[in-house]
Amino acid sequence: MQKTCLECGEKIVGREDKKFCSDGCRNAYNNKINKDSTNYMRNINNKLRKNYRILMELNVEGKSKTTKSRLLSKGFDFDFFTNILNTANGNTYYFVYDQGYRLLENDFFMLVKKEH
């Protein structure tokens, strides 16, 4: 049975499990598949990435404190996070992937990194 490239339809030569005729076709196919489907999704993902970079920059040690004004000055957007963790003792942490934060008193924030 002759296999054809998933991207361009050309004949595939080589290993039995090969799906693409070249690295270029493999890259083009995966870029199309992984492309954000709408501007809305792309904009949200960009905001999440920005928030993540800011938290990583301010939380090098894995646990630290910062102020709301410092987060805002770097462009942090509190409306965008990936999940919320409510602890048994009543604390609420907001996470952007593995980087989290929780509001303390006087507009201070505790920054934490979730261990994998």
C-alpha cells in the first residue's frame, strides 16, 4: 500500500510509519493544526503568556512577595489566569499554569510556584 504525505499528497518513501515526505511538509502541517483558530483565542493566549512571564520574572525563588502596583506596571492583567485553588484554610490562589499568586493585606501579593 502506497502512503502519501498528509500535507502535500506526494508519495512517501522510507519508514513504514512516516507521515510526511519532508521536514518542511511536517512543519507546515503541524503549524496549521496548532494555529490558534481565532483572534480571540490568540489574544487570550498572548495575555496568559505575558502574565506567566511576569510571574516568573518576579518569582525566581519559587516563593516571594510583590505589590499590586509592581504587577500592574509590568502589564499584568488580573482577569487572565488558568485556574483557581482554594486551600483548606480559606486562602484563594490564582494560577497561570504553575505560577500562582494570592492577595495579602495592603495590596501585597504572595507569589508561589506549584511543584510538579
